[in-house]
Amino acid sequence: KAGVTQTPRYLIKTRGQQVTLSCSPISGHRSVSWYQQTPGQGLQFLFEYFSETQRNKGNFPGRFSGRQFSNSRSEMNVSTLELGDSALYLCASRKRTSEPPFYGYTFGSGTRLTVV
Amino acid sequence: ELKVEQNPLFLSMQEGKNYTIYCNYSTTSDRLYWYRQDPGKSLESLFVLLSNGAVKQEGRLMASLDTKARLSTLHITAAVHDLSATYFCAVDRNNDMRFGAGTRLTVKP
């Protein structure tokens, strides 16, 4: 089956610009989470969407936002880009459930964003 | 706030040796996961641990969970070069999953 698809794979942007990243989850997965990965900070949780609603949010400024569509596809947006936003942005999807069986996340390959 | 700490952050070991990676977390959790990430690649799910005393094994990797101590371990037996990667633990509480900083494992011949 198709995995989690993230587009684009690579992106170079200039400070002050904005960027939109896209994530298509595995079919049937309604939970989509976004993470920022950098060498210095590791994996930082951005937010989680489930059924088009943001369910959890990490400690990132309001410049980072996201949304989820009715087909579970998700986008994240970063406005007014800063050099420190350069990172690998990972999207992960899973079946969100409170009863067994429990599933870990399936991660996409990520979008590597470079801000210059 | 849920915090997850892993140690060591860097681990260099010889092939054939055994070692353990530790994962501590700050609050009660529902589930604990271990992931592997190869350089330049995404994360791959290894294990999910649900309850106190849970143990999962695959190949040379064995993961265990002690919910009372809020501790999980990933034990590596007779390491081989193919195990070189970064290993992350992740704690899931109320469907909020937080990751440790990762342990970069290098297995040398």
C-alpha cells in the first residue's frame, strides 16, 4: 500500500517568505502529525490533526500553522520564514484509537526546507 | 508537560558487544514506541509497548517497559554494523506522542 507522501521533498526559500508543505496520509489514517527535525533540537512536535481538527499543539510560534482536509490530507504553513526554520519537516499518520490494537506512526520521507 | 529523555545520545560500540539504550519519561503514559532512523531516511516503527513488564524482541533488539519506573530499555545483543542508526523512543499519552532526542548508534567492525 502507498505510504505517507510528502511534497515537495526539497525547498529553498528566502527569509521573510512563506511556505506550504503537503502531506497525504496512508489511506484510512485519519490522524496526521507534523514534526520538525534539526540536528540541535531533535524531533520537535508541531501539531496533530484528527478529523480536520487540531488536537494537540507543540511549543512553536504562531507563524507555524496547519490544517487538515476532509480526505485527511494535511498542509502546514510557515509564514515570515527565519533562518532557524531550516529543518527537515516530517509528517506522520496513524489510526488514532483508544482501544487495541494500537499503531505507531508511519512517517513520510520529509520535506527538507532551507531558508537563506 | 510530558518529557522524554534518552541516554546515551551517542553510542559507539564494537560488533559483537551488547549494550542498552534507556528512555525515561516524566508522566504516566498509555504506550511507548521505539523507532529507527537511518541517515537521510525517515523513521521506521520498531516496537510498541503497552503495559508494565511488556517485552518485545526482534532479531538482536529487545525492548522492555517498566511503567512504575517510567523507564523503557532497548537492548542490543551482539551488535552488527547493520544496526547503525539513530533510535528514538516515543511516549504516547492521550494520543499526544512525544519523542526522545534519539540515540545515534555506530557499530564498528
